[in-house]
Amino acid sequence: MTKFALLALALSAALPVYGAENPGKPGKGLHEIPDPELNLMRGRYTVGGNAVAWFGVTMVSTWQTGTGQNLQGTMTLGMDFTKGNTPKVSFTPSVNITAANAPLPDVAGRSIDGSGLNNVSGVSQSVQVAGDSNRASNVMHLNVRNDGVVPTGSGTVAGDASAQSGNASAVASFDGNAARLQLNIEGQGAVQQWLRSGSVGQSIQLTSDGQVVNNRLQIDLVRQSLGGNLPLAQNVAQAITLNRGIGGVGGQ
């Protein structure tokens, strides 16, 4: 199984499902779920609540326009699970925009639509181009260590960083439930990366010419030494599933 297939499997994780109790039959509160019902279920179950020690995400987006303008955004998000199931979160964003040295081109009549990506679960990568001489790439990496050594976290629990120059903007944000990095030039396109419960993705949308865009997303997973024998898919699934509770860590 490839790393991308493994990550897609993990991101579809669900919490364990148990058979309903049957109060009419004492001593038989749990019953076996029949095959037809199992066939309708989606997701994977996780075991070993302390298997994941650290879950970190690094996003880097760069955009060089045909007019000489440069947009760049980076963010790192770390979740330390060594103190319990509620992670200690660290978030560090950075954005930058340099001015263009030529007028923006006329892109009248060109359009793109990526609204459907909001409904995608698991791993997604998208490139939409309505122009000429463009170069665009989406790259994802998954790094796994079994030594239980957790990186030293720094930064804030939540927040954002933003920059604006004319009709160009760059934003890196984390609201406690979802992290997003977005570069945008009005009328020219948008570049995004995101992590939210059950979904991680990259998107490039361009309506201009001569653009050079790169998205890079790296996921780092550190497993407890004693949990090294658990399947990797279960460990990644655990980290993503616990991400649903990040909103409650405000003061940590």
C-alpha cells in the first residue's frame, strides 16, 4: 500500500461502533452486527489510545506571477499527545508578498470553479488552469518515526497571519478546528492547502499566463515506542480523529 493510499485510508477514520444493547435479554447486551449492516459502514477503527505521540503538519505555498510578483506562505501545526488524548497544540504562521513590476494581464472571459472540493473527504489534490505557459505542482510527504521522541513545540494555540498588497493577499490561519494556507490574486486565481477533520488537501486555480506555483505539504507522525507494532493506518487515523477535539484546548 502506498503512503498516499494509506493516508487516504486513515483520513476516513471513524470512532469504534458497538452493537446496541438489548434490554429484553439480560446478559446479552451486545450482539454481533450482521454482514449487510457492516457493508454499509465506512471508516476504520482505532486501538491503542496512546500509540501516537506527535502529529505535525507543515505547509509551504509559493506563487511567482508572470508580472514578477511573489507570494509566499508557510505554516506549521504541531499536536503533542504525550500528556493525554487532548493534544497540546502549537501553531506558527508566516506570509509574505512582493510587489509586481508590470501591469496585471487581462483575463476577461476565463473562469474556474473549485467549490466541489469543500465536499471531498480524505486526501485531495487539484489543479485547474485556464491560461498558457503555467507551471503548477502539488506535493505531499508522510514521514513516520517510531522512537517516541516529540519535537519541542512553539508558537500560539490558534490565530492567523495575513498580508495584503493591491489585489494580492496571503493568509495562514488556524481556528482550533481547521488549518488553512491561502494565496489569492483577485481575477488571477487562488492557491490553497488545508487540514480539517477527515480531510487534507491542496488546490491550485489559475486564470492567468506564465504563473509558477508550488504547494508542499508534509505530515510528520511520531509513534510511541511501545506502539510501534500497531498498523500505521491506525496511528494516522487516531491523530486525525483526535483533531476533532482541538477546539477545546484553548488555554493549553
